[in-house]
Amino acid sequence: MAAAAGVSVTTVSHILNEVEGKRVNTETRQRVLQTARQLGYAPNGLARGRRLKRSSTIGFVSDQIAPSARAGSS
């Protein structure tokens, strides 16, 4: 993506991750975001969670079994 946008990998990372305190020219930012759209970029939540060592996922454990996913709901 960096090569397609004509910028460094670091610049792409700063723009896509919205890193605070990094000044990026508005034209460059728009070019990188447009390139990301054209290439079908979608962030990988699993990879991000591994890098940050958190997933924002919770688990639920119960000793009761429901016969269907909607059991007990009205």
C-alpha cells in the first residue's frame, strides 16, 4: 500500500492507526486513505489484538444449557 500511495510504510501506519502527534499533510492523508479504499484494505482485528495484547472480547460461562440460542428470551 505504501508503494502504491508513494509514501513510507511508517506514514501509512500512522495514518491508518490515527497516531496522535504525527503531522501528516492533508493531501498525503487523503492519498493514503484513497489507496486503502482502492486496494480494499480492512483492518485485521485479530492481528491488532495480538499486537496490543488485548482483544476487547469477553467470555461467559454458565452451568445451564439452553436448547436453542433464543431460549428464555421474550
